[in-house]
Amino acid sequence: MLFRSSRDTKYRTVVTDESYGALWRYACRLSRTQDDAEDLLQETLTRAYERIDQLKSLDAGRTWLYRIMYSIYVNHHHRNKRQQEITLIQELAADPRDTHEEVDPVTESVRAQLQELPGLQRQTVEMYYFEEMSVDEIAAVFETNSNTVKQRLFRARESLRRAMKEAQRSPEQTGSSELGA
């Protein structure tokens, strides 16, 4: 019979199949390569196991795991002085089941605008819309207040609205110039 410590039990309660999958998706978005995502996930899980006794409430386990992963990512990012970007655009606009050959200009504009969002805005949008985290959970991950999270979401939405308006105007302008030629 295997002996399981309270640490193992607590860790298994926090790191479930569901949380593991969510962490994997987040690691993929933060990292540019699968190898980097695997390393980030492994380091996150190792650190979580080592520090599981610091987790005060099992209810906060999800946020705690995201915070660990985000901290590791930021520390690694600064240590290597690399400018990595999140690949939210791939998650948002590219469904592997979709094989549309022609993409409308509005979709292209939104894709481009998502790529152009500052890192924290992209991460906030991703957590809110794709990971379905609450504003308070996101604030805990970034160690900021909920108003800052709301402000990032607002600014990201405004940027996307502007991009959509510009994309809707572009075909009209392109069409009129082709007719005149």
C-alpha cells in the first residue's frame, strides 16, 4: 500500500485533469513553441508541489496555479530579455476544424488587432473569454485590483471595435478604387 502525505493529497486536489488542461492551454498561449510550453508547465507543477503548503484555501487553487505560471513566465521573460508575445490570435480565429479558404477583411482586421494588443491586455482578454476566469480571479493572478482588469478589458474591446470599423470601411474604399481603374 502506498503512503500518501497530506501534501500529495492537497496537490492532487488542486491539480486535477481540468486544471492541468487549462494550465496547458495557458502555457501554449504564453510560449511560442511546444517545448517552451512543456517546460513552463513542468516548472509550474514542480513549484506548485514544492509550495503547496503555502496555499491557504483549496478554493483559490486555480488562481494560485495561474499566478505561479504567470510569475515563472515573467521571470523567464525578463531573465532572457526576449519579447515573447501571446498567440491568442491563433486560439481566437483559427479553429483547426475550419478550412475556410477566403477570410473576410473584418476577421483579418480583428486577428491583426488582437496581435497588436499590449501583452497584459491580450492575457487579460484570454483569461476572461477563453479560460472563463472572473475579473477577481484575473486580478489575483496579476496581483492587481479588479478595476485595472476591467480597464484592460475595456481598452482591448475598444481597440477591437476600431479595427472592425476600419475593416468595414476598407472594402468600400478598395471597391471604389478598382471600379475607377
